[in-house]
Amino acid sequence: MGKTWKSSCMLFIAVLLLSCLCLAATAQIIGVNASNGVSISQFSTTNVGMISVNSSTLDATTGIANGYVSLYDPSQAQPWVVQNMPINVASGYTGNSMMFDLGTSGVSLASDSLAAVVSANPIAITAATPELGPIASYSVVQQGYSLPTFASAPSLLSWSPTGATSVTWQAGHTNVAADTNQCGPAAVANSLDWLRATQGLPLSSYYQNIPGDGTSGTPIPANSLVANMDVAMKRAPATGVTSAQFLSGKLTFINNQGLGPLISTEYWEGNQTGEPVGTWQVGNAVATDVSQYIAGYGTIGWAKAEVDWVVGQVQQNEDVEGTWESPATQHVFEIVGAGYTDGVPWVTEMSDADQNGGSAGTNWNDGGIVTSYLTPGFSQWNTSWPVENFANIPSTPYMDMVTSESTPEFSTIAMMVLGPSVTLASALRRRRRARKA
């Protein structure tokens, strides 16, 4: 009788603890709306929508400072249009955004009925996952410019609860307003400005990360970083640059500023004929093709290895510029965040999404900062060539050439810039102090 009572009691306690754990886990999924810092926007009359979340407001109203936001649209066949967007109050940015298919186009929406939830941990969303938060009517913000459209309805991502989950943010990146098709020069201007501010790159303070144009061959204004990148990349008016122009122009500017020995540049090849391969060098500025050495992942190996390399570079605090490409367009951007959620990789890109000379498209809630998950697929140019597609970017483009830059430790930079005489002088001063002692 005593043993039976004791066993029943232990079983009751175990069940009670399990129930408490389940309730605690459930409590970590919270329905949110505009009062929690969530906003919904539309790009012109296209089917491109975007959810933006102010991380400080979300933290203050829910207590979740580091988590994941998902969005449910009851009007769509696959209603989970946003799945596990990472959000972190310590990211260094006001908030985060993710684009999605609104399910309608050709009209300017004034409102939309959706259910948003935030969770402290990723939700393993499946076709059977029900609506987890209350439906709310959102006023839809009109962004005032259009983007390429989503070609197909959103699909569920392949979450693996046993897969890796990691989050890395790089704070302090600035985002210059770009002219038409100036994304390549703008990405490098943003990169050099960040390396100067955070890693001690001795780029002259004369150069400022301000709007400019250099397509005439002369930078206007003369101290604009992006205008000088135009000149170095030989960009034509209202025209983008090729991958070769991008890489050679960046190296040209770095070399001309005497920064070649101070910047280590690596890149992963694109997958089209005519793109850069092998080692590129302009004077003392060198770019090493690392894709030649890390391509051993099997059938889908090249794409998987590229993504792992990109995430690793961000985690190591390297500055990373990415490129995505579709048959309709190509875009260059900085990567300011990266990681994995239940095994699915993601990146956060910073760029001017509008590229019309003004500040529109450069902010965290108007397209300037957007996160996308990456899913395996094949290139539109070569259906046998494996790539990683941006699931949350209109036209579902694939990842193309990616470059990264890093600088030596500040002490090493000082040694390289000031020379051995400074080290000798320091040694002599230490010797004098030793004698006095």
C-alpha cells in the first residue's frame, strides 16, 4: 500500500511537472499586433508585402527580447506567409523586416487581416499548424515604390528541431542612399565605412558615406565614398556593374588609398560564365577565390558550402557583401546578420531597396533592412547547377557572388602604417623607464 501510494504520488508529480513545462512552452508564443511594434506595408500595388517589428517595443510589451515572429494570413491556402523571422533587441538596429506574398496585386491595400505571433524559440511550422494568435486588422503602410513581384505562393520551410540554431548581428553598419542601379558601389561604400568605424581601418576621414555620383568619371561630391566607387568601378549612368567591375573596382580603390596590405578580401564565385574566378589583384590589393577550396559537399555541395561560408564570415565579424540574382534583376547588398533557425540558414541584408536618390528604401522598416531564409534549388540559368534561393525576396532570386573583407588587429595596422620606427621608439622608452627604476 505504501509503495503504491508513493508510486502514484511520484507519477502525479511527474505529470504535474510535465504539464507545467508544456504550459511554460505554450506561454512563450504570444499574439502581437500594432501595439507591440508590428506594422504591415505594401510596395505600390504589387503583391509584395512586408512585416516590420520594432524590437524595443516588442520587448517592452511582451518581455521577449530575443525571439522569432511569424505571420498567419487566413485568406491564403498556405497561411504561414512569414515563418520565424529573427528579432533581437540587441541587434544594433531598431528592428527587422521580412517580405511576403500578400496574395493579391493590382490594388492598393488600406488594411489587411492577419495574425502575428512572437515566440522565444522557433516554431516548427507544418501544414497542420493552426492559427496561433488572434486575427487583427492592420493599417497597411504604402511604401511609395515598387519591387519585382513574388511569382508563386509561399511554401513551408523544412524546419528540423534538431538542426542548428544560431544568431549573429553586426551592429553599426550605415546605409547610404543610392542612385539608380548604384547598389554595387553603395555596398562597398557601406563596407569601408563600417570597417573604418569598427575595426580601425585607416581610411581617410575625408571620404564620407554620403550620396553622390561618379558616372561622369569625376566623383560629385569629391568626398563621397559611393561616388568614388562609381569612378573606380567605371559605372555608366543609371546602369549596374558586372561582378568583374565590382571586384576590380573595389580593389582599385583600396589600392589607390594605400590600404591593400590592410584588407584581406575573399570571395565566392558566382555561377555564370564570365564571372570572376581565381585570384584577382590590383597593385597591393588582392582578392582570393575561396570557393575553389571549400567545394566538397556532394551533389548540392557548392550552394551549401557557400551558405555555410557566408554565415561563418559574419560570425567571425568579417564584412560581407552579397549578391542575389534572378532572370529579371541583380542586387548587391551588405549582410549585417546571419545564422540558422532549426537548420534553415538566413541572412539579413542592408541596402537601398528603392535606389532613387532619396532616403526611401534605406530604413529598417521601408526595405533597407530585410531578412530572408535560404532554400536549396537550382539556377535559372543552369538547371543542373545547385544554388540557395532567397525564399523571402520577390522573384525568389538565388545567391550569387559573395565577397568578404577583414582588417588585421588595430595594433597590427598601427605597425603596418607607422612602421617599425614606432615600435623601436616604444622599446627605447621602456628601456629608459627600466633604468630609472
